[in-house]
Amino acid sequence: MRKALRWLLALMVLIGTLSTAGTATAATAADTDIKDRLLAIPGMSLIEEKPYAGYRFFVLNYTQPIDHRHPSEGTFQQRITILHKDVSRPTVFYTSGYNVSTTPGRREPTQIVDGNQVSLEYRFFTPSRPAPADWSKLDIWQAASDQHRVYEALKPVYTHRWIATGGSKGGMTATYYERFYPHDMDGVVAYVAPNDVVNDEDSAYDRFFATVGTKECRDRLEAVQREALVRREPLERKYEQFAAAGGYTFTTIGGLDRAYEAVVLDYVWGFWQYSLLSDCGTVPADAAHATDQQIWDSVDTISGFSAYTDQGLETYTPYYYQAGTQLGAPTIHFPYIEKPLIRYGYQPPRNFVPRSIPMRFQPWAMRDVDTWVRHHARHMLFVYGQNDPWGAERFRLGAGARDSYVFTAPGLNHGANVAGLVADQKTLATARILDWAGVAPAAVRTDPSAARPLARYDARLDRRDVEREPALRP
């Protein structure tokens, strides 16, 4: 009996000791400065900290394996930023699919949930590029695995719920991440995410351009685009002067003539991607009688004559590589332009990547993601703009999807967001995001129409403008 009592007493002392130690450890973690907690993560290093009222903003490097299947075969430094509010708040995991901004900014879901935000630079966008660069390691699974490792590294610090988000290629990225690591995030908000399931079947884009906006606006745009090809000779002389003054070259695409046509053929697409119907008044009304300078200025403003130069393409080599190996790229037709005026048509991504980089298309990659979304989407929200060309081929939900939605913002372009949805869809989307993040007020859980962003709009911090990428890029 005495032995039993002594054993029980010892056990109670041990439990008390462990409980005290656990409490002390938790208290120590809570008392540690957030910067120190972040830098205690293996592989994490600080580039700089920038002040912003109500937040801490860190620009960091994180050591990633070049190949997640064979992590012993080398590493590279991947940039991330953290907009830190409080470890007791949910966290939004954002990627643009391109470079990361090192200026403090808050994406829409971050404002909605009043949370922290982790932003990741996509692999192979400089400086987050292995050296030497093995381009075969740039694919959607490797990129999703980058996100997964960052999430696993930060989850012990940011222990509350996580929402993945991104716009355009970033929306695609958030979707691919969910497909490969469906247990990481508590929800996904994908904005204007293209979904090119069958790369060679692009008739949806032709149907889109036949009806978008108004006939008057379409006629204006088409006339300017055609006139730029009719006046190819004098405008290419202007292009030569432009290139000489800017030090631009055309080795990758194969010459100034190819670059000129590529810019002109992007014109109509570029307008609808980044402009609104109300902007049609800026387009020359009588293209046939416009001056060369007026045609040049309109095309340059919308498409950008530097886009297909070597210097304009270089930053986006990783995107074009992915478009030509997995993502796919649109091809559209121009029935209102005489065939002799078009020499090359929409050129494939292969033409925009240096020939020293091998490329081979994988047609199964997008079919796999599309099938998964249709049958397994859970807590996913897709937002598209009515007048955005990229939404012509979009993600759709099947019978297997649960608590997932596809909404279209009327009249909006590639900058479509939850705020631009019709009232009932806006409040429903906001309510679901709040619920997925675990911060929905009781009133919202009872009545979704009461849903509002938890943080006030900050004109400097909140990014509402369309994210503009030059030329035909999502």
C-alpha cells in the first residue's frame, strides 16, 4: 500500500513538473519577439524589416531544395515576406506566381480576416533562382512543394487557420497547391485563374472576343489593331528608332518584325484584360484617319512595345517556360483582319524562351488539376471578371465539390475581386472566407448577409488595382 502511495505521489509530481514545463515553454514562446521566432526557423534569414503602423513587415530568405524529390542535390534561397499582425490571428498565404513585392501590401482576404500575410516568390523568378538553373525543376508540383515547406516551417508560429490566395497565375498557383497538398490550407481564394485544360482547343477565347463589351467598342479596337498592321512599314521604322534609343534587342523572338506583330496582336486582348468598357473613349474612333503617332501611342499604351524585346522577355522566362511545358497558352483568331496582314499569328511560348533552354509540353498536367478540382474541391472560391479574356477558360466545379464556389464580377476585368461581386455573392463569399479562417462573428454564422471585412480598408496597404503584367501573360 505504501509503495502504491509513493508511486502515485511520484507520478503526480512528475505530471506537475511536465505541466509547469509546458506552460513555461508556451509562455517563453509567447514572450519571444516575433523576429527572433522567425529567425529561429532552420533555413530562415532576414533581408530587412520595414515599418508599417499596426504590423511588422519582414523580407526574408528561406532555404529550399532545388528538387523536393531529391533534397540532397542542392538548395537555393527563396524570398518570402511576412506582414505580421498577431500570432493569434489567421494567416493568408499569397503568391502572385511571379516575383514577390518587398513593399508592405495586404491582399483582399487578408483584409477580410484581419490576419497575417505570408507572400512567396515563385521559384526561378530572380533572385529566387538556383544557380546553375536546372529548368526541369520548374513545374507546378515543385512550386507547390515550396509552399508546403514554408507552411510547415511557419505553422508552429502561426498556429491558427490558413487561407491560400493569389490572382491570375497566383490564383492558378493557389489551386495547384491545394491539389497537391489538400490538407495544408483551410480555404482557397483564387482570383481570375485561367484553366487551359486542352491546350490546342481555344475556341472559348474566340467566342469571348465576339461578344465582349459592346459592338461599338469592339469595332474601335479591331480597327486600330488592323490599321497597325496595314501601316506596318512606317510603324516598324518608328519601332527601330524606339529600340535603338532604348537599347532593345530581339534575339529570343527572332527579329523586330516578329516582335512588332506580337505586340499588335496583343492589343485587343490587353485592352479587355486591363481596361473597362468605360475606357473605350480613349481608343481612336476613326483609325483609318488617325495619324501614325496616334496608332502607335494607343498600341504602346495597351500592349507595350518593349514587351517582346529580349529585355522585356527576360524577367518572364519562367512564366513562358511553364506555359510551354505545363500551363498551356491561348491561341486566338482575327476574322476581321485580312490573312495577308498577319504573318505569324499568336506565337507559342517556345518563341519567347531562349533556345538554350529545352522545353517539352506535358498535356496531362492541367487535365489532372481540372479533374481534381471538379471532384475534390473543398473550401475553394474562384472569382472571375466578366470582361476578362483569361476567364474564357476557367475552373468549374463538379458534383464532388463541397462548400466551393465560382463567381463572376459583372463588368470587371483581370482585377475582379470579392468587393466587385453582386451583393448576395459578395456577402456569401465574405462569410465563407471568414468561416474558413475561423473568425466569422456569431452574427455572420447566423446570417451571411451580415458579413463584412474585419479590417478597415487602408488605401496604402490594400491592393485593389489590377496586377498588370506586360503582354499576354496572366
